[in-house]
Amino acid sequence: MAEAASPGSRPSLLDPRAPREAGDAGRDRMQVDALIVGAGFSGMYQLLRLRDHLGMKALALEAADGVGGTWYWNRYPGARCDSESHSYQYFFDEDLVREWQWSERYPGQAEILRYLNHVADRYALRPDIRLKTRVTAARYDEPANRWLVETDTGERYSAQFLIAAVGGLSAANVPDIPGLPSFSGRWYHTGEWPHEGVDFTGKRVGLIGTGSTGIQCAPVIAQSAAHLTVFQRTANYSIPARNAPLDDAFRQYVREHVDEIRKVMHASTNGHPFLFADRSATATPPDERDAIYRAAWEKGGLRFRAAFKDLLVDQAANDTAAGFIKARIREVVKDPARAAILSDIDHPFAAKRPPIDTEYFETFNRDNVSLVDLRAAPIVEVVPEGIRTADALYPLDIIVFATGFDAMTGAFLKIAIEGRDGLTLQQAWRAGPRNCLGLQVPGFPNLFTITGPGSPSVLCNLPVAIEQHVDWVTDCIAWMRERGATRVEPAEEAVEQWLATVQAAADATLLPSVPHSWYLGANVPGKPRIFMPYAGGMARYRAICDDVAAQGYPGFVFDAPMRATPRETGSALEA
Ligand code: NA7
């Protein structure tokens, strides 16, 4: 990628002298070429690419009062990324990779937020980011070919391109439990954590949820709370993270191997800096297999999933991993009754998002921790004193909801987006998200979604997925500008083909077999049950996207005759 032009050389679009156009579509609206919704990992990089590489007037609107997206909001105790820090960063500028020093194997929330603020400063992004500005509505004005955007601050914008960089895991899911407003204590969702923190000292804390987040925060809360009660609906696997400080030798290795690390991430299924081992669990003799699992358990983290190539495609192979982990849980947890509840896992390993932890199962050996099996006795209601299940009342001072997100679609649908002919995104996605490559929705010209449903997104180390999406969008816009096109949207036929490809990719794995998975939307009542992310792997997805671009964007409709190279056979969008 070309070097960025000197950042910040143009006057800020937030300058009151910036162009505002009168007229029906433009009255009192700030006119920009591209409006980006969100200033997390994806929004900031999209801003940089459009502004500094294409010379566009681009502006990012961000609801928070700081940049950082996920890492701005998720300040819960123990918040840490599951990707290894040397891979959880931008790779578009090798100098940036070499400059930044991560302190631990997995980056903590505060450190990632510092990194993203560093990026905002280093590339002078702040003048083109408007904070504390939530986009509430966006309507496509077809005659003008502009997106008319409204915000909660009353600012109004008009943009040719609208890029939703809102994050797949940003719309907090607080379950609708009867009686919650009557609770006399305090309650919090982990994804909307107070900046000043929460003091658990001397408190009786209830934690609902045992996904990646609940598994991260339970051990930390248990250290200061008088008592922690973990409410478990679905028992979960977890692999020890084995977090540790990074030494200078490793940091030097990263500085000297930036390109090599990037190549591995780009070649890998999930965008991580390691590849799946080229061996089958079922074809490996049991003793040897066990030794491999033990070594992977000691190494820790998501690398465990890569110990064999068939864990996610073959139930028998998966059973070997599942059995190994369940045995470790029973080994760690001293109380057999608790161990039984924690290891009674009803789905294949890694078919739901596999958590990694620091002393999660060990936490259940503490005297101040109890475990409630909601499968045996579900939550009935919240009462002023605490949580009532079908068979008991648990008195609490604080309830922590680690109950996840309206994932992949929630943040997009929270904005009232209206495309051509009055079609709303809610209507277009009523039966589940429909788009092409996870990037564009039919009927919504010039709207791009970064890491949207239908792309690898949550199945991938996200900065890798984000850079690929942003680069693709930027290249597509550049390609249009070179050819005088002003409008792009996917053809219905291409969308149908891509949806079939996404479904086929999922069906080739064990992932859709879990009925309570949020990959299927099952955690949000009333949400359509559609497997949303593209499960064919990041490397495969990148190749498809590259192919589409190289072929002159077959499946996408532009408003000007384009010189496209016809494909010789088949479609770029096929699995
Ligand atoms: P997840 O993975 O969606 O986990 C949410 C947890 O909350 C999970 O254990 C749910 O049980 C549980 N949950 C949700 N609603 C309820 C109700 N109503 N009652 C009891 N328990 C409930 O969210 P996380 O924040 O942990 O992780 C999301 C991603 O963020 C993660 O993949 C990382 O990428 C970062 P269930 O399994 O649905 O029965």
C-alpha cells in the first residue's frame, strides 16, 4: 500500500467554514464525500484511507466521547483481547507496528485504548472525527445520489458514501428479565461499563453469562467481592490464556518479522499469526493426540483450536478435543458437583466462540464463589433483593450482565437507515441480513458495511478482517472515481449467490449445529435464525474479494458503463 500523504494537511471538516450546501438535499447540511459511522478500529482506518489516500472529504461520527469503539466501552474488570497482541493491531504501516510496544501476550483494554488513541494522534485523525455524535438516521436521496444523515446532536450531513463502521459486537444485549427495574442494587452490562469502575468490595455480586466476557471477569470480580454468584445458562469450554509479559526478544522478533507475521495472518483461517496444524485428530493415535492436546493446553489461547485441522468439521475429531477439555475442568474444579455443572457442555468445542481465560475454573474453588445452574432452575425474575430462580432467591447488591450483544446486525439496525424507494434496512433484513460479500446491501447504494454479517468478521482476528474490508471499500471507491461512476450497489442475483455461499461455508462446519449460538442470532428473542458470519475462512474470503475486484466487480451494479474483464468461467462469488 502506498504511503499516506502527510496527515492533517487539509483544514478540518469540523471547521465552521467547511462547505454547507443549501437546497432540498443540502439545506444546512455539512457536505462531505464520505461519512463514516464509528471511530473504532474500522472507522479510524477507513477515515485515514479515504482522506489521506484518496484525498476525499471524509468525516467520522462517533457516539462516545473518545475513539476506540469496543475498547472504549468494554471496561469491565479483566477486559482483554483473545488475540495475541502482536497480531491485534494495524499492519498497514510497518513503522507503526515497529514503534508500538505491547506489554503482554494478550493486550488489556486500557492498553488497546492507548494504542488506538496513539493511532488517532499519529495520523492526525482527530480533526476529522466528531465525538459525542450518534448517527440516528440515514436516508438515501436517489435523485441527488446522496446519503442524508441525522445525528442526536442535531447536526445534519450529506454524503455520497456512507460507511457503517459500527462494529459487530457493540449493541449490548440486556435480557428482558421481569422485575429488573425493581432491583434495589446496581446493575451493569459489561459492554457499557462505567468509566469510574465499580467497587465490588464487600458486595454480593451476581454475574449472568459465561461467554468470553463472563469467563474473563468472574476471576477478577471474585478477588474483591464479598461473594460472587455465577449464573450459568450454558456450560462453556475455556482454554487457559497463559497470559504473560512480553520480553524484549519477542518484541525484537516482531519488529524484524512484520511482513512474515502479516503473511501468516493473511494465510490463516481466522486471521491469527499461526496456522492450523496439518494433521487430523481422528487419524492421530490416542496417546500422540493426547500429548498434542497437553502441549496445546500448556501453550494456551486460541492456538489450542489449531492443534488439528479437523476439529471444526468432523464431530468425531471434535469429540476428542471436547473430552480433553472436560477432563481438565473436572481436574481443576475440586467440588465434583460444581465440576459436573461446569463440564456438562452440550455443544462441540469452538462451535460457539471459544473463550480463553485466566483462572476461570480455579475461581470455583474459592469459598466466596457459588455457581447456579440455570438449566436446572432458570431465572424467574429480579426482585428488589436480588435474583429469583425457579428454586431459590439469591440476595445481591450488584448484578453484572455479561450477556453479550445483538451481534453482527444490532448496531446497523439501531440506525434508521432508509435506502432506495423507502426501503428500510429493518425491512430488508427482516428475515436475516442480506448483502453481497458482507459489504453492500441491495437497495442501499453507496452504503458499505465494515465487517458486516456475511463476512468473516467475528470469526476472525478483527483488525485483519477490518483492514481487508477497508482496503476493498477504498479500492472500489477509487476504481469508481477513475471511471466516473458515482453509484454502486450489488445485484440481487449476486446477493442470492453470496447468501448461498455463506450458508454452504457454514454447513461445511459444525458451527451451525449449536441452536443457542449468537452466530445464529439465537441469543436475542425474535431475531431471525440465520448463520451470519462467513465461515469459509479469512484467507478464502480475501481471495474471493480480490477476485471480484480484479474481475471489475461482477455482481455489483454501477451507474456508468465500466470496462470490466469478463470472467472466463463461473462466478467470483461461488464457494
Ligand atoms: P456471549 O458470548 O454472547 O455470552 C453471553 C453469555 O450470557 C452466554 O453465556 C449466554 O448464555 C448468557 N446469557 C445471555 N442471555 C442470558 C439470559 N437471559 N439468562 C442467562 N444467561 C444469559 O457474549 P460475550 O460478551 O461473552 O462475548 C461476545 C464476544 O465478545 C466474544 O465472542 C468476543 O469476541 C468478545 P447462552 O450461551 O446464550 O445460553
